[in-house]
Amino acid sequence: MHQDVRKRFTWLESRAVLEPYASNEKIMRVRLLGLCILVAGLIAMATAHATPLGLPPVPIPADNPQTAEKVRLGEKLFNDMRFSATGTVSCATCHDAARAFTDSPPPTSVGINGLTGTRNAPTVVNAAYLARQFWDGRSPDLEDQALHPFVNPIEMGLKNHDPILKIVRTDSEYKESFKTVFNKSGEQITMREVIQAIASFERAVVSGDSPFDRWRYGGDQTAMTPAQIRGFQVFIGQGRCISCHIVEQTQALFTDSRFHNIGIGINAIQQDVARLTSEFLKAKAQGADVDLAVLSDKKTSELGRFAVTNELNMIGAFKTPTLRNVAVTAPYMHDGSLKTLTDVVIHYNSGGVDPKTGRANDYLSGGIRPLMLNQQQISDLVTFMEALTSPEYEKGSKAVKDKEKLSYE
């Protein structure tokens, strides 16, 4: 199914681009059709319980089972701009299927009225496997996560969820869909049903079958290049990447679902940590909205997981992201501060040291220390991470790779 979806998507794009005198409008229409095929293929695989090579079965909560109708409803909700205060922003604005469900390349996401937050948009692809959502893990599941962007004043800007409920209770298509999926109508439809549908769609967005998967789990010894194979040896050896980006015998999520301070962002506020933590705890005790605080104030954002748990050992700690499709989701880290995968590896190679001060922050996680990789190892490691791109996102991977190459020439 992966290969079939990719072929149809690629053929449509090529036909539009190569056709003589094709208008930009026609090209965009054909590309949109291609994206629809891509998403439809992902939905079909997920609702048919097909598991891409390299991934375990998607965990499905008992109180929100997957159905094709629910996933389609969730996709419609996910793309509905009417759910923002300005009618210009949807979930898909920051999680665009054409960009591997991110908003790459901006460092941090842009919401209503051009407002900019403090966090880089993580991909929705394979988010179904994550133990917690958001960079600081403040939501326990996809359902809870879906509630917050609607009412965040920087993201979608609604005062409350009432406008959403008004739309889904009165729009004829939504009325029919909610009746079919949940057997509910009118005021019986609540935000519970809305977020369950969105979460179901997001659980359908899974992607494996990368060159690495075909090499390690599919027995195809030609699926990766010699440089990528060398890079994997660095990954599991001297680079120690595997400590946090887990690879198992039968599957690879490339994350430990834990939180680590790796010296990004926190380095800039080292002198203010004591004051910031004290002020934040006081404000939180008085009822401050954590979601608003971390997205509206840059310094507060750098407190990381601490803002959720109040634990000092979580200061500056952020969730380990998956590395799947990482080559198409630049820039990197919670704040989008590293532009390329080479920049990322160089940062880890330095042991998380602040390049401006030459020192590491006081709360750096214990496993972060200099790797002593040479230039060949760095190059091979980057090349290996490019082998984690699934077929449906390979075109984006090539574009990012070409851009990175030019930036270092």
C-alpha cells in the first residue's frame, strides 16, 4: 500500500509539472489531489489495521476505537479553519500533510494574526505511539492535546470551545457525520466527540517502511548505502544516539518517550533560572495557564518539563522526538534553533556546550557529553538519518538535503 500510494502521488505531481503550459493553478490542483491520495492511503492502512514495516501496532484506547468514518470526520475537523478566531488557521496550518505534518521551515509556529509562539511544531506522523504529547509532555494523550490549540490566544485564539460546538451542531455535513460516527446530534455533541474524532485521524497518520526498515527488518541488504550503514554503526556505537532514540529487534520508534536537558534554549537563561522557576511556581499556584505561559513567554518556555512537573531535575528538559522522517522536518529542537541535521550532530558532538560561553548548563542531563566524532562520522550519521524517511515523504527529503548541501558549500 505504501508503494502504491507513493507512485500515484509522484505520478500526479510529475504529470502536472511536465505538462507544457500547465498553469500554477492547475499544478496546485493536481498536487492537492496527490496529497488527498496520500492521506487517504494512510487512513486506509490505519483503519485496516495494517502496520508499516518497522513499527508496532498502533495503540488504540478502549474508549475511542478506530473506524474509517471517524477518521474521515477527524480529518475534516483537523483541516477546518472556522475553528480559529480569524477563520484562517486550522490544525493543518502547523501540521501540513505536504510538510510531513509539520509547518517546516519556520523555527516556531505562526498562529492567528501572524502571532509567533515559542515552540517548533512537532510532526503528527507516528504521534500515536508517544506516551505524552507536546514538547513538555503536558498532555497525556492525543485527545487531550487536541483541546488546547483552539483556545490558545497565540495559536487559534478562541475564547472557549463554544464556536466549534455551534459549527458541528449546525453544519449539515457535520450533523450527518456525527450522527453516523457517534449516533449523537444537537447538544449531545460535545468536545469529547470532537477531540475523539481528531485523535482518531491522527492515529491513522503512521509511517514506516523507510530504507532503514527494509534493510534491518525486511532483509534487503541493498536498501541502505554503505555510508548509511556506517552511520548506523556510529548511531549505535560512539554516537550513543540509541540511548534515547530506541531501536529494538523487531521495531524502532526512535524515541524513549522521556525528557532530557540537552543544552538547547536553557543555556540562554542560565543566570535567570532561580528567579524564573520561583516566579513560575508562584504564578502556577495562583492558577496561571501553563499552556499559555510556555507558548507566550520565551524564557518560561525554556523551563521545559519543569513547567509541568515542578521537578528541579526537569528544568530545561524536553521530550525525545522520533527520528522517523527527520530529514524532512527541519529546523530542529523544541525551539527550531538548529537549521540542519549537521547542526544537530555538531551540537551533540560538543557535549551540549553553549558555543557562546563554552560551558554546559547546570541542569544538563548526565548522558550528554562530548562524542569526539570526526567529520566522516558526522557525515555518515547525517546520511543514516536520511535513511529514516518513509517513501511518501522522500521527495521532501531530497529538497532538504540539497538545501543543506548548499548551505555548507
